[in-house]
Amino acid sequence: MGRIDSRKKSMLEALLNSIIGFLVGVILNILVLAQLMGTSYNMSLEVASIISIIYGAVSMLRSYIIRRLFLKTKKGFRFF
């Protein structure tokens, strides 16, 4: 039987995933979201970062919960 991930490892994975997502999000917020709001709107780095932090926090929580659910399925609980 394989070794099951610890909660700490799951959190670390979710955190790393969210940090990378944050960086990608800031860039996309500036390049895409600002353009969708109109050419006269100039999104600051601060606003782009705040939006990305909100998305990142939700993403990290979602990733952690999904990882824990999948690990429970390996212990004998059939999710699907």
C-alpha cells in the first residue's frame, strides 16, 4: 500500500499552486481584465494584486479540499 499524503504536504502543494496562480493572475488581470473594462481603464498593480489574492485564497482552499477528498477515496471511500 502506498504512503498517504499528510495534511501538511497537501497544504504545501495547494500553497505552491496558489502562488504560481497568483503570479499568473496578476499578469492576466493587467493584460486581459483591464482591456475588457475599456481602453480608458488603467489597472494598477495594487488592484491587480488584490484581485489575484482573493482568487488565490479561494483557489488554495479549493485545492486543499479536493486533495483531501481524493485521499479519502484511496482509503476505501468510493467518491465516484
